[in-house]
Amino acid sequence: MSAFDHTALDDVIHGRLRLGVMAYLASVTAASFADLKAKVNATDGNLSSHLTKLEEAGYVRIVKSFQGKKPLTQVALTAPGRKAWLDYLDRLRGLLDAAE
């Protein structure tokens, strides 16, 4: 693999909205669906479909519960998700360094 290998970027993370989700989740222990939706400026349906893709990849854990009588959805990075995020950042830095 050459230093300038854009194909090494993780396509699951690289989508704009998923990239925002991963970046935000890397900075917090967990986030509610509502907080995450506000941070990445997404609709319910759009965020839900992107979270499903991240969950299927094993990058996030989604826990649904109730807070009183209100449903609460919490999202957090998994250990493999955190590793994938750090690997993604390393590959992106390598790509940027090779472009200089």
C-alpha cells in the first residue's frame, strides 16, 4: 500500500454523517439519540439508518430504555468502534501527509 492510498479509508466511517457521528461519540461516553441528532443536524430517519450501518459494523452500541415514561435511546462507541475510529484517523493523516 502506498502512502497515498485513499482506498484504505473505512467506507463505513467515511460517509459525512457517519463521520460526524463517530467524531462526536469519540468525545463522549454515550449520547442520547436526541443529542446526537442535534449535533450532526440529521433527521430521525436519516440518523437511524446511519446508526444501523454503524451498529451492523460493530462500531456502536445502541441501548433503548425508558426515562420515566419517555423512551430513551443511548448510543456509544464499542471498543472495536473506537479502534476503527483511531485507525481511520491514522489513515487519513497518512493520506494528508502524502499529499503535501
